[in-house]
Amino acid sequence: MFIVEITYVRPMDEIEAATEAHRAFLDTHIASGLLLMAGPKVPRTGGYLIARGGQTKEELMAVLADDPFVSGKLADYVVTEFNPGKRNPILDDLI
């Protein structure tokens, strides 16, 4: 699994202008099952994505390259892979 930390690097008006396209990107990948969760940080200085395993970090980063926040150079993305060795059994089918 992967945690993706998003940090905005441009002014909020530029982030807002790309937010609809960014959310459409997220909707596509939530529907495909790649992304399990997505949401903004509090306060809103970026956000987090939780992505399932089954691909390499490089493959995930290639998908994320199409996110308008990435392609527009509006945010930095840090992708961290982890092994959820301890988890609630309800999540077993999602990993």
C-alpha cells in the first residue's frame, strides 16, 4: 500500500482553479480501485491519498503524473510504500 502526501507549492487561487480537474482525476482512480481514500489536510495546505498495493511505486508515480496538481506543478507529491502488517480484518479485501 502507499500513502501519498501532497503539499501545495503555489498560491491557493491557482490550487482552486485546478481543484475540479484534480477531483475528477481522483474520482477516476477511486472508481478503478487504485485509490482507497483521498482528502485535504487540515488546515488545507495539501492532502493525502491512500493507494492500494499491487503495483510498484514507479507505476503509481506514473499514474499520479497525470494529476492536474502534478502536471501543473501546483503541488509536490511524496509517495511512501508501506506494508500494513497490522490492520483491521475488515480491510483484508482492500489490500
